[in-house]
Amino acid sequence: MKSRLLLLAMLPLYLGLSSAGHSALPLYAEGQALPSLAPMLERSMPAVVNISTSTNIEISDNPLLQDPFFRHFYNLPNQPRRQQQKNSLGSGVIIDSSQGLVLTNNHVIDKADKITVTLNDGRQLNAELVGTDPEADVAIIRISADHLTQLAIADSSQLKVGDFVVAIGNPFGLGQTVTSGIISALGRSGLGIEGYEDFIQTDASINPGNSGGALVNLRGEFVGMNTAILAPTGGNVGIGFAIPANMVMSIKESLVKHGEVRRGLLGVTTQDLTPELVNAFSLKNKHGAVISRIESNSPAEKAGLEPGDIIVTANGHSVKDSHDIRNIIGLMQIGDNVDIEYFHGNDKKRTTATIGKPEHPQLAGEKLHRKLRGTILSSTDRNQIEGVLIEKIDTASEVWRIGLRPGDVIVSANRYRIRNLDELKQVVNPGGALLINIQRGQEGFFVVLQ
């Protein structure tokens, strides 16, 4: 028993700890200093903030109180009753201390009437919205304060699978949280989380409330913005996703300059190059995006591209599938040039296209009708069906729960045949019920939104 007590008494000395201060640094084991992330985190954590929002929501009245005669008889005001809903939704990253610019996810501040930023030192500041990009789930807000800390930005194209990373968040007003792991994969897309996807996958735990926080390397440099997790059981299973720093900063420039991302058009519809297509076309190349359709008079047509051509690089970036080309073009502005390398049969060719203005502008569905909140709409003649295309649906929205999906085409509304967004605007009553006829492939069905 005495020998066991003696061993426990000597353990702090063996680890390099004094008996008076068990937390003394540095720590030693067998004469070697133990590695620690603490110095890096002390520099980086002040740049990660908590973001809370408040939203004014309308309170539903008893149906009896909606009767105009009843309201007049009892002298009730006609203004709808509202209450303020507060949420501590997520995190943000200070990326420009001089201008007070804070990066976060669009879903963190979406529909907020007031945005409050809480700094690491406890200061609470009101923030103004600079711009949002719902398609990529990126938003920029601005705060006015002195002595802010910003993160250095790394070149995310240099990341490798296996690199160590640290996820920093400030969720639920609890204060800073830190998890560590490695990069599990790069270039993850096709997940249906966002419209434009090129995710860094990591096993560093990213939990609800960490959205908008920082993924940093061991130097404390910003390599990505924590955005989503794959959680089939409702908890963290070690599959988290972050938007790469290069993609975020490209979007940030447009948001600061214009308040939005003005995406242009190449004018191609592409599909993945499958083994069956490789065999059918007798191709040597096994990776790329196959052009299945060229829009008339589009930049792609003017550049000489044709259906059946296979895009393999764009502006020097490798194109493995259709998601790659969509992401590359989606980050470009109207008027930008894109150098394309492609196969025409087994002949390798090069061309340059100038990104053009989309013929069919997009519109957030909620601007037409509150029940279309969470959708992105555009006019279309997809598969020769004229109507309004639902390009994107927020998976947390009511219309998603009802059963609408991206790719659905609205062909009539309130019993009127509609061919484009302008016609849809004319027949929609923003405050009334909305009956829409949906075309999905060869199927058609009606949906009532009220």
C-alpha cells in the first residue's frame, strides 16, 4: 500500500508538474513536452463568435376573431398580433477586423429581423446584413467594434486527406467549443444539402450550433466554414461537412460588392460520365462531364461546344463529374471567361467561353407566396414543358414536408395555365390559398398550399 501511495506522489514530478500547481505548463512525459493545441486556440478562438437572431412572427387568432363584424363590434384593432421569437442559432467567423465583416451560414440568419453577435470577451453587438447566397448557404454580416480578432485565410486547394483540422464553434450561447480530427475527404458533392456543393468532409465533431464556425488547420488558419453533418441517428457520427475557404472567399467578394452573387450562364446541361457511356462512345477518358444539351445562342454554343462533348477541365480545375462543372461555373460572374478542355470523340480540344446572363432569372418563392418559402424558382421549358421550375427546396421547409422536390415544374396555379414567372406572379394572391399543378417527369398532381 505504501509503495502504491509513493508511486502516486511521484507521478506529478514524472509528468513535469509541480505539487503546488497541477496545471503548470509545459507538460512533460519522459522528458519530452506534450503537444498541445492551446497556444493556437488562444490566438484563434476570439475570432469565432456566437450569432443569435430574433424574428417577428404573426400569432394566429381564433377564427371568430377574424370575422370583420366581430372585430368591429368589439372595437378590435385590424393589425395582426405579433410576438418576437429569439434563437441562439449558430456561430460566425470574423474574417475582416477592420471592416467588421463576419462570415456565417445563410441558414443561421435567414429571415431574421435582428441579428446579435456575442464576442468571445462577452460584448454583444447588433449586426447588419451585408449579403447572402442561399444557393451556397453563405452570408456576410457586419459589426462595429474595436479590438476585433480575425482569422488568417488558408489556401484550401492545398488541403490533403489526412490533414489535421480543428472545428471551433460558439453554439447556444454556451461559449467556445473545440473538436479535432482529420480531413476525411475532399470535393464532396451531390449530397443535396446545398445548391452548390464542394464540401470538405471531416471527422471533427460538428454539432448543431457550430454551423457558421471555423474549420482551421494546426496553424490556426481558416480552411473552411462548418456547415452540416450527416446524422442518420440524430447525433454526430463523425461525418461533418465544411465549405472550403477558397469557395467562401470568392462568394464573400461578390456579397460585399453587390449584396448578392450574380451567377452567370454557360448554357449546357451535363451528366456524369458513367462506364456505360464510356463504352457506348468508345472513349479512352473515364472522367468528366458529358454535355447532353446546349442552349440555343448560349456562350457554350458560341464557343463551339456540342452535345456529346466531354468537359475534363475548366480554368485549370479538373472536372470529374457534372457537379464539378456546375460548381466551377456557379462561382463565376457574368462576363468572366472560362477556359475549357474537352474531348470531342477521342480528340482533345480547347475553347474559351464568356459567361453570359441567365435568360431566366431566379426568384425566391416566398416573394410570391409565403407558403413557397424555402424554394428557388425560375421559368423553364425543361423537357419541352413550359412552366416554373422549382430549382431548389430547403429541406426544412413546409413545401418539402408536403412532398415537393427540386426539378418539379409548376404548370398551373389557381386553375390558370402558367408558362413563366411573370404569369405565375399575375395569378398568385400572396394572402390567399394557392392551388398548383405539378409536373414531375411523366406524372402530374395537384397541391394546395394554404
